[in-house]
Amino acid sequence: MQRKRTWQSWSTLFYYLAWVLGIIVMLAQSHSELSVAHRQQTTTAVITSHEESNHDQYRYSYLVGGKNYAGIGNAPSGFAVV
């Protein structure tokens, strides 16, 4: 009987240790995400061209903090572009 109790106590220890470790990792991750969230900004992009012959890609541009950005990409599958 004593041996079974020892096994149960070790398994319980590992169980709680996993929970504590998981909580520590989640807290560290949330702190990291919070620091990024304070810098978050919202903007509106403008589609400047649609290149059907180039794998149906779209060129776009947007302004953040007085600086212009531009790029090219595809619309997600099933996404309706108006």
C-alpha cells in the first residue's frame, strides 16, 4: 500500500508542477503581448492596383505616423474584395 501512495504523490506533484509551469509561461507571454499592444495603431489601406495576370495580386499602400508604406499580396481564399 505504501508504494502506491508514493506513486500517487509523485504523479500529483508532476500534475501540479505542469500547471504552475503553464501559468508562468502564460503570464510571461501576456506581459510581452501587453507591451506590444500599447504601440498598436489603426490605419486604412488603399488598394492601388489589381494584377490578375500576376497570380491575382493586389498592390496596396497606407500611412502610419506620417510614413508611407506599400506592399503587394493576395486576398485570402474566399475573401470578397469590393
